[in-house]
Amino acid sequence: MKAYRINKGINKPLEFKGLKAQYIAYLAIGLVALLILFAVAYMLGLSKYLCLAGALILGGALFYGVFHYSHTYGQHGLMKKMAYRQLPQSLRCRSRKPFLQLQKHDDL
């Protein structure tokens, strides 16, 4: 009888060097944007040392920010925080019309 290896990583979040879930994509997108910014700045005629220094500083800030968010909020915490900010403080209904138009279900 063959012995099969059991995959014990099922339903665990994707993790790479301490980054969890969507933060890996955030870092990748940020690095691509930083590369494009470096290329555009170099083509505009800025000094290569100035471009390199700017890219290193912005890259360090990007890494620090993404790792900070990853450790602070975890796998889904940042998405939950952004979703919570979109909730209204209160709901106001100045008319009874929406409630009167509700259909009564007598299926119960």
C-alpha cells in the first residue's frame, strides 16, 4: 500500500517571509510602480544617483508600510477596517412609504 503525504497547509493563509495574504500583492504592485517611477524619472533626465536614492528611500518606506500593515491588521483586518469606514453613521427614513410597500409573507 502506498503512503501518501498529507497536505497540512489547507485553509491557511498564503504567507511569504512574514507577509500574509493580500499584502504580498500590495508589495508586488508597489514595487512595479516604483520601478516605473524610477524609469520615468531617469528618462526625464534626472541624475541616476538622485533616481537611485529616491527609489531606495521610497522602496524602504514601501517595505516598512506593507510589513507594518501586515503585522498590525493580519490577514483580513485591513479589508475589514476599510469596509467599516464605508458604513454610514446613521440611517434616516423620513417617510413610512418604504415600510408600507414591504410585502407580507404568509409562508410561515
